[in-house]
Amino acid sequence: MVRKLAERGDVIPVLAEIFREHGFAGTSLSVITDRTGLGKGSLYHFFPNGKEEMAKAILDDVAGWFEANVFAPLRESEDPAAGIDHMFKAVVLFFQSGRRVCLVGSFALDDTRDRFASEVQSYFAAWTGVLAATLKRSGFGAKAARETAEDVVAGIQGALVLARAQDDPAVFARAMKRLQQRARVAYAD
Amino acid sequence: MVRKLAERGDVIPVLAEIFREHGFAGTSLSVITDRTGLGKGSLYHFFPNGKEEMAKAILDDVAGWFEANVFAPLRESEDPAAGIDHMFKAVVLFFQSGRRVCLVGSFALDDTRDRFASEVQSYFAAWTGVLAATLKRSGFGAKAARETAEDVVAGIQGALVLARAQDDPAVFARAMKRLQQRARVAYAD
DNA sequence: ACTAGTCTGTACCGATTGGTACAAAATATG
DNA sequence: CATATTTTGTACCAATCGGTACAGACTAGT
């Protein structure tokens, strides 16, 4: 049944990088063809619905990465604290120490959100949800766990904004350290 | 010497709202003419350099608002804690309880940042700087003040992202409460 | 009322936008 | 090798992009 040349899958990370750099509206077909090396023919063959479908594929890919590298480890770690430590490592890796922006966060800020509302919504819902559950396991009260999870996820997003604004990855590093510390000190509601 | 009809100044807030909703790249001349009611003639009369000049004017306006309503009060409050409380009130007002996005933050995320690097950079530098100084006055150690200021400003930005992603202003409200609390508990380095 | 300066609507520009059509090339399967 | 399918480059499309030109309508000071 025809083996794909493993192409479509290979383009997605490149597309993701492009969308991160230029945002959804700022990403034109011409920069896509330039950066991917694929002509419109191939592009529309892999993604018949154009930019919209590319973005959907990317969001899917990101969601998959987080599920595998962040959510699952959080859920499945016997030691919740270890799971959380692992999350911070994965986050630093994924966002390249603050040099890379969060695609979903950038979509959330402008009217792009409306086109991908459910994907954007569920990305953050999943993240805060799983993290809260893990924090609870580690000794946080139910409400404290939810609040801390929201605080950590928002803190990461804000750190990405600030680090890029200041063009200084150290801002991101400091924020990660603070947030990780905060996730360690369990407290009741 | 000709009194202006107080026009240019009146358009800026409208332009700001448009750029917030669509981002820089996503804001087309046609949505600008639609929303402002001004034709290209007037637009290019007030802003001969087009979108770029509009964005500069908006960034200027925002910087002015924060200087007057956030930074100055922080600096000049005899009671630093009162100044900080005032900041949070102003922030909630400005960002309409999380329903409005931070223009500068949204610029920071994509390649728009490069066109307005100094404005973006100094907006956050000023904010964290003044806030850190005030926290120090309120009893924080020098390093603790800097860290907390960064934490608070990043926290606000992240809360805006998360609140919009979830389409839930309550996320923003909870974050403000946490951050305000955190700014109250002074600690040494 | 006259005039100088400010403001604005309209028509227009070349370039680029996202997207389609399709024949040729490459590839996989029999 | 033959054939069916997938992949690709190229040419093309209408629509929109940001921006300019400019004549005419305003407005203000005299």
C-alpha cells in the first residue's frame, strides 16, 4: 500500500520552526517553500488545505511530543517529584533554554486562536491538569495543586515572552529555577 | 500655527486595539481603514511611514501610559506596598481583567520583535527595573527584589497568554492574586 | 472673503498573497 | 518490464497586499 518516502513527517518540524518565528499570519507560502525546499506542488499534496492544515499538523505534533515527553512521565512517575524534575528538563530542552518560542502561546495571543481554539485550549488544559494531579500526589492540597500548576505553566509562558523581549536566555533560566523550586514546596489548601 | 483637529492622537488607541487583536503581520491596511474610519489618505498623512510608524506611535503611547500610571506611582509612592497595590490595580484595568492582550508581549514573540527591538526591550526593562527598586524599598534584598520583579512581570505576561488560551478571565484574576501576594512577602537574598 | 496650510477620498501602482491545474517525473508494486 | 500511484515543478489565477499621487475639500488666521 505504498510506502511514503517519510516526507510529510519530516517537514512538520521545519514548518513548526517557521510558524514559531513568523507567527501564523506572518508565515507566507513563499517563506515556506524557501525554508522547506518543497514547491507548492508537494506542499499542497501533503497539506491539501494549505496553511490551516499545516498548522493543525504542527499542533498535533507538538501535542504528541508533550504527551510523550512531559505528560506521560508526569503521570507515570512513581516519585511525583522526579516526574516534575523531568518536566522542567524536557521544557528547557524543548524551548531551547528560552531561545525558542511556544507556538501555542503565540497562536493564543492574536486572532489565530479563534481558528485553532480547541487545540490551543486543550494544550494548556492538559498541561495544567496533569501537572496539578502530579503536584497533588506529591503532597499539595487539591486547590494548591491547581493553583501551583497554573502558576508554573503561566510562568513558563511569561518567561518565554520576557526572555525573547530582552533577548536574554538567562531570564528564562532564572524563571525555570524559581518555578521548579516553587513546585517542590508542597502546601495544603 | 494651525490647531490639529485632535485626530492623530485619537486614532492611536484604536490602532492599538487592532494590532492587539491581529498582531503586526496580521493587521492589514484594509482592516485599519475599516475600523478607524480613516481612508488611506488620512492614514498616510498622519503616519507617512505606514504600519511601521503606526506601531511606533502605539508603542510610544503604551510606554507613556505605563510611565504615568504604573512606573511613576511605583517610584513616587512613600509607601512602597501601596505603590505595588496600585500597580496591580492599574494592570488589571489596562489589560481589562485579562481580556486584552499585551501588545509588546505579542510583538516580542515573533519576528516583529526585530523591527522594534529597542522599544520592546526597554518596556520590560523599565517595568522590571522600577518594580525591583520598589520591592527593595519595601524590604526585599537586592537580588530577591530583582528576581521577584522578573517573576511578577513574567507572571503577568504568562497569565495573559493562558487566560486567552483558555478564554477565561478567571485565570488572569487568580494569577494577579498570587503575584500580588508574592510581592508582599519581603525576603532577604 | 482671501489665502495658506491641513486633511481626505479616489484612483492607481507593482508585488505578493494563498491557492489551483495539470502534465511530467519519480517511485512502488505486480 | 509494465502499470498504478505518489510526488513534484511550473504556469497560472483572482484577490489583496502596502504604498503613492494628487486634486479637491476642508479649516484657521488675517
